[in-house]
Amino acid sequence: MPAACILSRMLLGVDHLVIACVDPDSAAADIERELGLGSTGGGRHSALGTFNRLIWLGDTYLELIGVFDRGLAEQSWIGAPTVRALDAGGGLATWSVATDDIEADVARLNAGGAGLTDPTVGERERPDGSVVRWRLSVPRELGPERSPFLIEHDGGAAEWSPDERSARADAVHPLGASVRLETLELGTSDIPGTIAGLMRTVRIGPFRPSLAGGGARDAAVGSQTLRLRPTRATVPVAAGAWPVATIHLRASSPAEPRTVALLGCRFVLRPS
């Protein structure tokens, strides 16, 4: 395993980014118009008070998540950070790392004091009636500057069958290319503290000085990069501040470079 990443062989990389928005359908249309990225139908988390639309980037995806029952959402593991993000104007609510052996990873990480929950089963019904299933484990507190949760997808259920994964790998977005997540950049006022939390909870690291400069630090998460950027900004994104999350995307073929502030995040799309 490369020295740049001490993730276990079971932790695979960034799985998805949870972006809170009032109306996921409208948000999906905005992303297609501004970035040329197409979305799927998503589904409803009936027991959690939330619903979503998905934008696939290979096996990584953006989850545009909204709330249909605030009371229910406030009591659920994913609804609570979504509500907090919406109350702050929307944006990244939390993010996740994929694993192919969640039981072993949680046991190993908790032995080091991670404090992750025991794996639990989740599911979502798609508009076509098929059911997506997964298992996940959550740290003590979720948030855009907190540690991610772990997720293991059910390869025998919808969305994770070999046929559906193969179709995603070849999928071309409306901009005319396939697109992958290259770097998740998170702003934080306490880089040492954030690094310590990530190392303790999910063992992401070591972090090295980033070529982006400005005191940023990078660590590998599978084939992707997690970048921590120091920030003291307190003004809204619309007023010119950097948002908490900057999402760096790479297109598979020549495409117009774009930098767009949207949904409380900053998206940077570059061609290969």
C-alpha cells in the first residue's frame, strides 16, 4: 500500500457527498444547466424523513438530499445533519467512505477508539419500485467538517449489480463526457484538530502540504484526494467567501473548464 494512504485495503475511497437542498429536483436541473451533469431519479428514505436525487460519477455520486418530514428528519442519523445544513442555507451536510467489509473495518477502527456505531441496514425505494440496500456505520457527530460515515453497498440489490455498475462506468453526461470526483476540498478553521479527528475515526492520512498552497493539506482516499483548506470566512458564499466544500471534478474528454458556486458548494470541472 502506498505510504501516502494508510486506509485499510477494505476502505475503498470517497463513496458519496450529501448535499442538502430544499428541492432536489430543482437542484438537479441547476447542476445539469451549469455543469452539464445528468441525474437519476433517486428515491425516498421513508423512515428518515428525507428524499434524494443522485448524480453518478462512476461508483461515486453526489446525493442531492431534501426533507419531506422535518420532525422525522431531526430524529434520524442523516436527517439531522441535513436539517442543520438547510438551516444554514444548504450545502454539504456530510460525506461517506466506501468499504467492502464494514464489520471488519468498524471492529478495527473502534479498537483504536473511533467510536463508530455498530453497522446497521438501510434502504431506499426507487421510483421504479426496486429497493437499494446498504449497511453503514456512523461516527459520534456528522457534519461537513467532521469525520465521514462508512457504507457498504449490497451488490445483490438495485444500483450495485454488475450490470448497473458497468453501465455507470460507461455513462456519458450531457456535457459529452464521463466525469469523476478527483478532490473533495473542505474548509476548516482548525486543520490540526480536523486531521486528528479523521485519523482517530477513519484513519485517513497522513496529510502532506498541498500543491494548492495557502496552508492546505492533502491526503489520499483511495484514488481520490481529500484536501483541508484553512479558512476564517464567515460571510455567505454569494458575498464572495469560499464555501465549506469545493468539489473538484475531472471530465474524461475535452470539455469547457467551469467553476460554479452552486447549492452552497463550489464546483470546479476540468477536462482530462
